[in-house]
Amino acid sequence: MTQTKAGIRSGSLWQSAVVAPGYGLLVLCLTACSQQPALQATAKPIAGAEPITPAVLLTEVQQQQFDLAKQQLGAGDAMAARQLLVPLRQELPGAAGIGYNLAVSQWQTGDVAGAEQTLTQVVSVAAHYSDAHNLLGVLARQQGNFNQAERHFQRALQMQADYAMAHKNLAFLYELYLGRPLQAHYHYKQYFALTADEQTKVWLALLEQQLTQEQNND
């Protein structure tokens, strides 16, 4: 994955207004620093999961607005997407997918408090929404609330044990911010097992060198 300092890369978006299996999600990357791997707010389908909120039917006009908002997010125009998603969210407060995409647009336009509030509302109606917990973890990490970030990443993994990017985010958190190299090593291994990302071998090698040095110093 291409990484840039403080960069954001857009991928696919929620294709539904509700949390349901088999739909793509927005992928975002935020680099911790120029020499460290990117902390990511991922978006991955919930494989094999049942829908965790009742189906929310959109009118034709609402569906058109939602589709346009997704296109605008994908094109990097978060402000335009936000302007469409705000009224949709007001009309359909139980539609977790709309809420998640709104939170992403709020985050991308610098409204971190708004994104947190929206995500909190999303998990209040869709408690098993792993991507919302993962993004809450990223926001908490950005604000220096490392223990809170840990809880959100762990919650995401409780909901979806094979959520690769939550493993990666938790590994970064343990290594770079909480000073827990053994836990970081475990989650790097889990991430690599799920993705076969070759860069993980470099991170593991550096971490293993650190662990060896610490053992030799004891």
C-alpha cells in the first residue's frame, strides 16, 4: 500500500445504508511519522455476519443522494459528501452505513468532535459495527487517548476476529505508544497471517531485534 506522510487514500465505500455482509467500505490511511508504518482506519466487509441493524429502505431520491455522496467521498470531496450525508442522517438516524460515511466525511473535513459523536451514535444502534470501533480507536489515538484507543481496537476485534487492520492498528499502538512489544508482536503476526503483507516482516524483524536487546540487557 502506498504510504504518504499524513496521507489519506480512498478506496471503496459502503454500498448500503445499513451494516450488512459483503459490502465494501471506505479505506483511509494516516501515517504515524515518516519512518513508521501507517495507522489506518480500515473498512472491511463483515464476512459471514448477519445484518446487525434492521433493514432501512431508502426512497429513490435518498438512494441517489447516498450514491452521489459515496462518489464524492471516493473522489476526495469530503465536504460535498458531508453536505449530502447530513440531511440523510437526520432522515435515517438508524442507518448505520450512512452514519459511518458521515463520520468519515466529518473526520476528513477536520470535524473530529463531530465524527466522534456520529460514530458513538452508530455503535449505540449497531454495537457490533467493527469499522466504527476501529475508526473511534484511530480518533482516540490521534488525540493521545491511548487506553481508549486500545479499548476500541479490542472491541473491533471482539466483533470481528479476522479484522486485519484492527490487528495492525493495535500492533502500532502497542509498539509506538504503549511500549508493549510482546503484544505488538502478537498482533503483527496476526495481521501478517491474514494479509501476507511483506512489509510486516520488516516491522517484525525490527521488533524482534528490540526484544532480543531487552533480554540481553536484563
